[in-house]
Amino acid sequence: MSSLSSPTLVDFLCCGAVLPWTVRPVYKTFPLHFLDQPPESSGFHLASVVEDPITFEAVIRVRSKRCCLRLYTEAGTGACAKCLTVLTSSGLRRFMQRASTSWKPYMRYEDMTRTQFIEAIHYKNSTLTTTRVQRYRAEKRAETAEEKSRLHERLVAALAMCNVPRLQRLLQVALDQGRSIEEILNRIEDAVANIYRVKSFSTTEIDLARIMWHLAGDKGAYILHKALGFPSVSAIRMRSRSTHPVIHPSPAKPTFDHIVRNLLSVFPPSPARHPCRCGQAIMFDGIAIRKCIREDDDYMVGGCRECTTNMDLSMSCLKNILALAKAVRRGDNGEDPLAHFGVEATVGAMGALRDVDFHGYSFS
């Protein structure tokens, strides 16, 4: 009776202990390549991975490296005592902890799961892409720096070898306009070839050109303009008109209209002037002038006003110019000239009789 009631012992092969793998899905989170590892490295190895026919979940069995392989146990039990101790070992606990975490850069490839491998590949691809972009940008920066270095070398060579008129003003205008080194270099090359000229002038350059114009005339200002790039005669005249009143000399005896015109030029109507009326002192004097005929406001001036009173001194036609030239040059043939050069010019000025703004203003 006792033999019939005792459990029957059967000879079984050890199938390994069932691993309670809680991280799902199993095929993505369990490192199946762990099969290739020797059991000495972790104390256990993978026995089998089968699919449960009821739950369709993968069942993982692990076997200890000290497994008995064969065991005598009751029917339905498939793991020996050595394999069952693996489930509570620290090595398996660390193994499961590594598999449940996300990928870290310090992880070994042997310990990675499929999900961790995918994360590592994504990280690698992202790193490669970032590195390629950084390399491309570094190459572009190097090319740009090299190009700028070449431009600076060309600029220094151009400044050292080329005689550029008004170089300082050219550079100042280009920098004020925010031009690049290449554009500045092109402007210097164009300036050397007389293709580009700076139209902006400093106050000192305008004053020097105006002094040269007053001392040496149009020819002196023209030479200064061509040699050093100073303002031209037309620019000097335009700026002189804009900053100083223009007084036109009378070609012959002064007329009322001519005097009124000069007075309006010197004293233009303005509400900013002194509102109180006061007396004016009028002064006249003579100054020596050079003996020559010159043009002013389409009239020929510089002749004696007594001799040229009955002559048409306007430059409206060539006949008037030739008539004045013939009258002045008649003395070259030993005859009495019909007209003489003027040796003095009568200058008129007026000043206010008050405590402020009392200096004189020329009006003729």
C-alpha cells in the first residue's frame, strides 16, 4: 500500500530553469546572441527559447554551468537544484537589469539587446551625420578664411605697389558703405585704371581746391583735380554757390538791376535776420586786377568800363567775342586800341550800424 501511495520517480533530463522575463517583447529585449557566450563568464547560459502554445509568449530557460543534466524527480518538474539557484543569483539579476535599461555609450556589444542595438545604431548614425556636417562647415570656414587671406594679400600688394589717387577717401567711403574686401580691391584696381573715382570729398580737400582755384584759376584747379583727385572746377563752383553768396562783376557800368541782383544774393529774404531796422554804411574802394578778359555768367568782363560801354559784351554769339578781341588787340598793330583792359575793379560793401552783425558785406 505504501509503495502505491508514494510518488513515482522518473529519470528526466534537466531542461533548465524557467526565467521570469518581465520585459516585453522577449525577442526584442532578450540578447539572443547570449547563446554564443561560454557559461564561465556569467555562471549560466541559455538552455532554450520556445513559444508557449497557450499564451504564444516566448519561454526562456537558463541552465547553470554546474547543471547535473540528468535528474530523478517527480513527473512535471524539469529543472535541477543547481539550475534553480541561478534564478536567485546576482549575475542573473545584473543581466536582467542591463536588459531592462536603455542603451548607454559604455555598454558592451555582448550585453546589448536588440532594442539597445537599434538605439546604438541610431546614435551612431546621428553622430556620423553631425560629424559630417561639422566637417563640412569646418572645410567651408577654412576655404573662406583662405580666400579672405588671399584677398588681404592682394589688397596689401595693391596698396604697396599702386599709386591710387585719394586712397584714404576711397577706403573711407567703401567702409562707410559696408563693402567687402573684394569690392574694395576692385575699386582700387578701377581707380588705378581711371575707371572709378570717389565723388565724396572732405572739407579739407574742398577748402584746398577752392584756395587753388582762387590763386591759380581754372587751370590750377584742373591740374590739382587730375593729379591728386581733388574736386573739379565745376564741383568747386557748385559748392561755392551753395556755401557763399555769388557776386557777379558788372561787364560795363553797373546797372540798377545788376546791383539789386547782387544785393539779393548777399542779403536773401529770411525771417531769421535781425528784425530791427538800422542805418547802413556804404563803402567803395578799388582793387587791382589782372589784365585779361574772363567769362562770368555769359558775359565778358575785365575790360575798361569806359571803353566798352557801347559794346555788346554778352557771349550770345561769336560775333561779339571777335569784336571785343579785335578792339583789344588793335594796339598790337601800332594803332590806338578801341578798348583797354581794366586795371582796377571798384568794390562796394555795406555794413550795419549796430552792436551785433556789423561787419561789411560786399555787394558789387
